[in-house]
Amino acid sequence: MISSTAWVRRGLPAEYPAKYQINDEEMERITGMAKMEMDIALDEMHDAAKEDAESEDDDNDMDTDDAETEDAKLTETDDDLKEYNMEDYDKEESHVDAQSMGIFGNFKSLQYYGPEDEDPYITLKDLKEEEEEEHKQLRILPTDNMVLVAKTKDEVSQVEVMVYDNNPDAGGFYVHHDFLLPSFPLCLEPVSFSVESRFKVEGDSGTGNNFVAVSTFEPEIEIWNLDVVDSAFPDAILGGDSDPKSKLMEKKKTKLLSHGKNPNRHTDSVLSLSSNIHHRNFLASGSADETIKIWDLKTLAAVSSLDKIHKNKICAVQWSPHGQNDTVLLSGSFDKNVCVTDVRSSDPSKDKIKVSIGEDIESIQWDLQSEYHFYVGDESGKVGYYDVRQPTKSIWSLQAHDAAPVSVFAASVHIPGLFATGSSDRKIKLWKIPSGGEPSMILSRDLDVGKVFSATFGPDPEVGGTLAVGGSNGLVKLWDTATNKSVRAAFGMTEELHGPSDLIINDPASDGEEDDDDVNW
């Protein structure tokens, strides 16, 4: 299953990603965590053994007479075993005589070739060549885009960092590296801010502004450095406890989350994330605990907790893309309301603008051409267009998908008026919506990704019409909508195409299987 996709702008990734290197401090921390996990497992095993022993004692008291008779029979058998030493027949020696290893004591005496270069069995040179080849394969060109994919298969969740080159002559789409997650991923949000990491890496770290925030069913938010391969742990955790002891003891006590409200952290799943493009150190998160947190990535702490904006799970948050409203946040909830909030307000819950939709909110999107307007996709399959200055009713509304929620609403930054909607009906629909004008559908297509859970347009002009789509069958596809005849006609694109028409690029993994398991947010 693909639950989320995201793009990284060109120029942000390092040309040659660094490699994760465990230092002494980190090794000590990992060792401590492993020891505590072992201690907890041993305690649980001993408790279980004690319970079994107590129940067996009760059974043994009832079978005493039978046991005495059986012992008499075993005594006769033991005499026969002793005569032929059959008791030790299938037992191995408990130790090995050190003298038996003497033939391997002097390895130098086995050396036939003098210089190592002449020895055909020493392949250090080949190993060096392999490392150089691997280094070349990890290279990311300035014309490459990263496409981030949150994937879960066979109960294993991970983020695949894929690379896409839209060059028609040498284009490619492949998995560059990946990292594992502790729980099912819900949202990916690229962060172009240098987060202080506690890990040491070797190699070039690039711009140092290439990170991704990952939310899952856990209340913590993980921050990963995309310019580091072979990472085993996130560089930072928002709302988490960095002390492994307290973390493990919490797991031992209970695996249930406390669903109360905490001003410093979330207490339930984080359903949505949004990075502020004007103040890059600010990250907003919406949670099932009914709160919105504003995080400062400089301090890795929550600087604001909006607890009274909504009265149900908050499934969508998005900062305004317009510079004059750079502290205004759009949010949607299962309380059937959308709110517009200025986080600088001394009383955000009082000063918010609330728009009642009448259905559970599934997706939201600011109008990139107008600072006062936004779009809302709801559970019934409708899309509405609203003005914050007149919040009592929508400017227009349409049934985008029949009896299926609008789980995806995406806007192209570089093709004004081009929008995409996706739903559990397996359809991706493209729309032309002029700012302030009435929408018109361009086309509808089933891309064979299953139920559509994510769709995002590319962030650069060269991929402004390319849509990354993921769904329930575990595959992601790239659709260059700007090569489609209907799209080109709708937006008057007359420039000559330098590649195939209606280009759809398939996931390199071709073994995707349909996964119809519903996800309860």
C-alpha cells in the first residue's frame, strides 16, 4: 500500500549522499536499548514460566502415585543405559581442546604469495572498484527530482527515496535508498531546513536542507535526512522522548496511548503535516488527539498548541502559500468544519474563521492564485470552493466522485488552473479550474494503482504537470499530464513535445499486489 507521496525540489539533494556512520555514543545508546529490550523479554519469559510452574505443581500433586510406579520402571532402564553408556550417546563435547586448533595458530606460515597484489584470493582491489561503482550509482544530478513514497507491505513500513529524471533521452525512475519506519506511515512532508542531527556522517551533506518529516500511527513525528543513506534512526523526533530507558519502560507498562491533550506533544496519531515555505523552521501538525501543534525545528519543540480549533480528529493542515498571510493556517477535521487560523493571534480559537461543510473533511487546498480562497474535498465525494470573507456558503460545489470520498486534491504550481482529484473509486480526474471560475473536467482515468490514497504534482517547471500517484496495490506511477492531448488542448499548450505522448511511468517494482484492507484513521 502507498499511503503518501511527496516531491523534493531540484537542487536540494546532495550530489553524492553521505553514508550513515555509527559513533561510540550512538553505539552505546543502541547497546543500552538492546540490553533493556532483552531484560524486558527475560522478565516476561520468567513471569510466564513461573505461572506455568505453579499450574504444573497442582497437576503433579494429583499424579504422585503414578509417578512412583513410573520411577521404578525407569530404574531398571537406567541400569541398561549405564552398561552401554547410551545416556551420553547423542551429547556433544561441552568444550574443545585448545591443542586441536594448533594447526591454525600461525596463519603466516600458510601464505604462499608475498605481495598481496599477486595473490588471486585477496580481492581488496575488486572491493575498492565496487565501492567506486556504488559511489557513482548514488550520484544525484541537478536535473533529478526525488520522489518520496511511504509504502507498507507485509506489515513492514518504509519510505522509499526514488529518483526521477525526466530527460527523454536518459530518463529513469528508480529506488535510490530507503529507511524503515516503526509504524504505518500517514503523511510525508519535505522540510527544507537544516535540522540538527545527533548522528555523524561521512561524505558531502549537500545543502544541509534536505529533510522529510514523517508521521505515523504513533504520536511522534520523525525527521529524516534524505542526503544520508543506510540510516537506521531518524535524525530527530518531535514530541518523543530521546531517553531509551523511559521509552522502553513506557512500552513495558502499556502499549496503549494516552488520549488526553498535552501542550508539548501529540498523544495520538499524527494525520497531517505542513511545512511553512516562508518560515522554513515552522512545521504544523494535525492529530487524532484533536489538536494542532506548531513546531520550531530550531529547538525541536512545540511552540504552540491549538487545542480548541476543532472538536474531532484533525485530518488536514496547510499553511497559506501567500507571503502576506504566511502565518495563516487552513485546517480540516472530522467535526465537518474547516477553519482558517492566524497562529499569531493571542486567542486563535476565538479569532478563527470557521466554515461548516456538513461532511467529514478529506482534503483541503489553498487557491494558489488567490489569498482568500480555498478548496475542500469531503467524504461524500464533493469538492467546494470557498471565500474566507464569506464563509457561510460555497462559491460553487460539484460532485467530483460518485459516493466515494475525495481523498486527494492536488494543484499544479506551474500550470495554473490544473487540478487533480483522487478517490477510493480508483479514479484520477483532471480538472481545469480558473481562479474564481467554474470547474470543468478534462478527463478521468484508472491508473491501476488501486484505491487512490495520494497524488502530488511536481514542484519544478520541468515536472509541473507530472503527477505522482499511489494507492492500495502498493505501486506508485508518474503521469506526465502535460503530454496528454486533452490537457494540452484545455490549456492551449502548443510547444512541441520532445518525448512520448501521454507519458505514464510505472513503478520499478512490478510485483505489486492489491491490498484492500481499510485503514482506520
